[in-house]
Amino acid sequence: MALAGIYGPDDLGHAVPPHAAPQTPGSIAVENPARALPMPSLDWTPEVERETAHLYERVKTVIPPIEWPFMAPYVKAINELKRERNAVILAHNYQTPEIFNCVSDIVGDSLKLAIEATKVKADVIVQCGVHFMAETAKILNPSKTVLIPDSRAGCSLASAITGEDVRLLRERFPGVPVVAYVNTSADVKAEVDICCTSSNAVAVVESLGSDTVIMVPDQYLAKYVASQTKVKIIAWKGACEVHERFTGDELRSYRQADPTVQIIAHPECPPDVIAEADFTGSTAHMIDWVRNHKPQRVVMVTECSMADNVQAELPQVNFIKPCNLCPHMKRITLPKILDSLVYMREEIVIDPMIADRARRSVERMINLKN
């Protein structure tokens, strides 16, 4: 079914600058210098080489040997500090291979990270992703310390809509349930009925039992969901600045160069891109597709670090990499992760009233039985 309508800040008389850094009411990042530990040695030594050799084996197909002596001391220091801090590192699929494969404890897409965040037993969670992911971890773990190595790691989707925008949408469409993509601020999550991810968006929309649903903020995910359900979708004019840069013409050029190539795309991509793809799914579903099909050549139409991470696991697959990097994800680096653990920066703190309301919409998603 086609979209029933699409709205943006200008339509509601509340303008929001595009692709802005996260400005989340009730959420701040703080530092506690009193809890700082000494900075570990970052020298490349025979001991460091020996103790990290098994980790380099995981990434040797995607990280050149010349780069490992710089990375390895950070990897060793971070893994030791995790034990000292009783910390776990959650990393999104878009993190670089040295983070994803060598220091992370839990990896996955937004849905998996949200679910796993509810099971964490550690005292400290370090979110190697973007700001809304760290907020989600804090929402689900109010008594734990949640750190993000760089609070400027924002998201164009999360910046595209505010809690006030959701309230204005409710005024315009009274009684229509609102679904928020997890790529939103705590302030927005507090105003909606339920959250979703690209993994479960169709199931979430259909679970509400309504003939019309508002979906915010990703217009392309909303269009994809509308194509998969009979529910009328009212969308918001947000977009992922990584996925919206892909085009159908670009994918057709890959097919012209090699008609046997397989193309898999993320549902945040524009419709002409999805129309050219052999498979569309979340990052987790894309990874599973490659694992199951093991194509000779594949194009993963999403943030390009994910192809590196999958290739580290499946070196026999030839990945054609149209490289659209997420500038926000790439703010997270080994040195910043180390600083975060040494100095306990930057801690996510959310207004309890906002967190309590946001928790309901996130937990409703997690508890949804498909």
C-alpha cells in the first residue's frame, strides 16, 4: 500500500535543522574525573604482540599487518580495563573491524543491542554506536553507568524529529497510534506508543490493530513497510544520510559490470534502490543472508564497515563495497574507547520522567511476540 501521507517540521510549523548534532531534552553526557584510572602503556611490545595475536587472526583479511602495531596496544589495554571496570562493550554492525571483532562483547543491529542491553550483568556499559543507542541502553538499564566514547556521535534520523513534533502529529491525527524507529531520541520515544527497528517494523505496525499508523522519522523505512502491509502509513520526512545517497542507477551499473552479482539492501534506502535489490533486510538479516547463501560476489547496500566485518568472518565471499561511511559511527575509535574507560567519559544521564515514559515504548517492542 502507498503512503497515506508524509509530513515534516515545516508542515507542522516547527523547523528542525537537518543532520544536526543530537540535542536531546533530558539527556546529557557527563564526566566524573574522580573515578579516573592511570592511562595504560600503549607501547608495541613482544608481550602485546603475543597477547593480541589471536585477535589479529580474526581481522587479518581486512586490517593490513602494518596497522596492527598501532591498534594492538589499545586493544590489550581496553580488554584489561573492561575487567577492572566490570564493563561490557556493545558495538553496532557499522563499527570498524578492530572494534567489532577485537574489543566488543556484544555485537549486532539495533534490535539485538536493545534486547541484549536488558541482560547485561556488568556495572558499566560502553556503547560503541551512536547517541540514541547509548540512550536506549540507559533507558533499559537505569541503575547502570552507560558511557559513549564520543557524545557527538549523532544520527541524521534522530535529529530529524523532536518530542514536540510527535505531539503536534498526535494533534493532527487524533487516535492514530505512533511508531518510532529506534533511531530516535529518548524525548521522542517518550511520546510514542511503541518503538521498532528495521528488523521488526512490519510486525510492530501490524501488532497495533489499527488501519492507520504514524511512523517516524524514516520516510524510506515507512515506504518499505507500506509496501509490505495493508496498514495505511503516515510518514515523517526524515532520512538516513548514509542510505539516502545510494541510487538505483548505481546498482544497475554493478549488474551491467557483472550480471551474476547479488545485491542486498537496507530498508532505509530509497525505493529505486530496493527495487534493484535481490534481498532487503536489516543489518542482521543482511548478514544472515550472506552467511546462508555464501554468494561469490555481493554488494551490501549499507554502511561499508559492515562488509569488512562480514568479510573477516567469510573471507571466501568477494564483497563489492560501495563505500558510504557514517560520519557519526566513525567518531567512535579505539583511543576514544580507552579514554572512556579510563576517565569514565562520557556518561549518559536522562531525566527520569522522560526515561520512564521512553522505557514503556522500548519494552513494548522488545516484548512483542511475532
